Amino acid sequence: MPRFAASLTSLRSSEIRDLMKLATRPGIISFAGGMPDNNLFPVDEVKEIINTLTTEQQQTAFQYGPTPGLPSLLESLGEFLAGKGLPLDTNRLMITTGSQQAIALLARAFIDPGDRVLVENPCFIGAISAFKSNQAELTGIDLDTEGIRIDQLEREARRPDKAKFLYLTPYFHNPGGLLYSAARKQQVTSTLTGTDIVLIEDDAYGNLYFYDDDKPRLTPIKAADPDGVDICYTGSFSKILGPGLRLGWLLLPDDIYQRCELIKQSIDACSPSFTQVIADQFIRRGLLEPYIERVRHEYRRRAETMSDMLQQTLPPDVQWNRPRGGFYIWLTLPDHIDASAVLKRSIDQGAVFVIGKTFDPKGKQHNTLRLSYCNTNEEQIKTGITIIANAIKQGNVLS
Ligand SMILES: Cc1ncc(COP(=O)(O)O)c(C=O)c1O
């Protein structure tokens, strides 16, 4: 009998992955995944880039690269990030293999078995898995309409068995769909200052805003780089170019960067050079901003279609957010309705989503669910939301 590591016992199979299998049934309308629409990928632009690489660029693409990333991409990405006001000169930038790896590196850097970490409830499932696989004790802090609840955060920050870090997704939260207010971000910083609790700021969706009015709210907390709190900023090419590139990044204070570089060396030595060359050229040829503009517009159309449908079809006692960016709408059903029962009915009728329990660090929530509008056209949204709204109206009755 192979003797597996004890740390594996804290990992449960991702319900998202299990549901994805159902989501591939022919004809089913899937609001389950958080992946961009295949039809929106910049395939022609990338073909053009590949066909016009110099010999030196081609060779770089096939070769191993430095652990922290190809210098040319670090430079071009650095300029892109400087546009968000991020402090590139006083921190260090590292390319990672998706931002999932960025989160996993930080988990390895900080967590000893049994350490407490603070997360939002609900929380991105990939972060929950990364923290649990390092045997962390997760404490979920609730969200309200402006962000994480400060009263709960203050209580946690005062505890003697202090958490190692707080992980936040303030920009078009996955799964909550929420955009933090500037005031709430400021309160997070003041609460953490002087506590030695590191802040991990995950900005996977910030570029996918729908309304220009929101731009001031998209300035990362890291941009101010306040004294007295270490902020580790993560981002990704996945939602603004393609997840198949497997490229993300970390912007870190030097001492944390050094640890993450060592850990990355032991994991994959470097992120794929091939896709780093493509991403670098995508930025340098001025293709990134127009591409983001295009997908942002498309996702906004889909979000508005879904919101209008929900408005028309849902019973008034279901709470949900009208998204201002990103991929997700979060629904809270009346307490007596079980989201799993609604899911079963919906799948029977041809539509799938993810139940909220998946994103609860303790796996308890029973009456919430996440809808993604990123991977369905308007027709599918209209049909699928009608199915889900009917399933909600039928409550817990199973066919
Ligand atoms: C909030 C958040 N962070 C990080 C990731 C990881 O993305 P990737 O590893 O593709 O960069 C995702 C993916 O869905 C996400 O939703």
C-alpha cells in the first residue's frame, strides 16, 4: 500500500471539476466555469506573432528561462502594471505559472501545519485548496456589499493566535461578483497595520471593468504600499489573454520575493518560456489594451443580459448583485431553499451552475450559488436563466 502524505487528507475533490463533467453533456447550458469564452481568444493575433518572431525570440521561446521570468516580459508587464499605479521600483515582480501558482507559492512561504489564515467567505476555491494543502486552518470572514466585514476582521486581528495572512479578491470577486469600496480597502489596511498579518491582494479580474466610473475603485491597495503592512499582489493573463498560457505574476517586497523564488525553483524552475514570449510580444505590439477593451465590452453585454433576465424571472426574496465587471453573479436564496436541490432540477432541465457551499471554507452554506456569464451567448443566457429561475421557484422539491 502506498503511504500518502498526511497533508492530502485535508484536500477534497473540487466540486467545480466534478460539475464540469456534467457541464460537458451535449446541449447543457453551463454557467458553472470561470473560463473565458473560446470564441473570444485572440487566435489570429497570436498566429501573427508566432509567424513573425525573430530567430532569437524563437530560440528563447524553446529554452529554459530565469526562475523569476523572462527579462523582456518583466519589463513590458512592469510597464503595464505601472499604469495601475503599482510600486514597481520598491518591490519585485515575478512571473508565475498562472496566478494559481502565485497563491500556492505564498501558501508555501507562510503556512506551517495548523497555522491560521484569514479568507473571505465565500472565497475562490483555488485559494482554499492551496491553503488547505499546506494544512492551514481557514477562518472565513463574511462579505457585505462593500467588501470584507471589518468588525470580524478586527476581532481576528486581535486574537493571540494570530493568522499568518489575509487573502482578498477585492476586484469583481470570485465567486461574489463584488467590487470593494475605496473606504473598505482603507479600513482593511488600517486594521492590519502593525499586526504582522500579511495581505495577499488577488487582482485576477480588475481589468474587466464595465463602467469607467469605477476606475478609481480599481486602484490596488498595493499601489499605496502603506507602511506597516506587507502586501503581496497577484495578477494573471488568464482572463485578459488566455488561461492556456498559464501565466500570472506576483509583486512582492524583497524578502518575500526571495523566499518565493526559492520555492519556485523547487517546483518548476521557470514558467513556460514559449507563452512568456507570446505574452511579451502581445504587450509590446500594442495588442493587449485593445483586446481587453473588446472582451470587456462583450462580457458587459452578457452580464447585462443575465441581470435583466434575473430581474424578470427571479422571485423577489432572492438576493443578487448586478455585476460591474468580471465573470460572476452571486445569488442568495431564501434560507429554506437548498441550492443543491435547485441544481439537480436545473441540470435535469439543461442548465448548470456552482452551489455556494463549494466556496465556503467550512463547506456549510446551503442557500447560495454562483452564476458565470462569461462562457454563454445571450440566447443561452435567456434560456438557462429561465430554467434556473423555475427551479428556484419549485424550491426543494426533487423530481
Ligand atoms: C480570483 C482568482 N484568482 C486566481 C485565479 C487563478 O487563475 P490562473 O491560475 O489561471 O491565473 C482564478 C481563476 O479562476 C481566480 O478566479
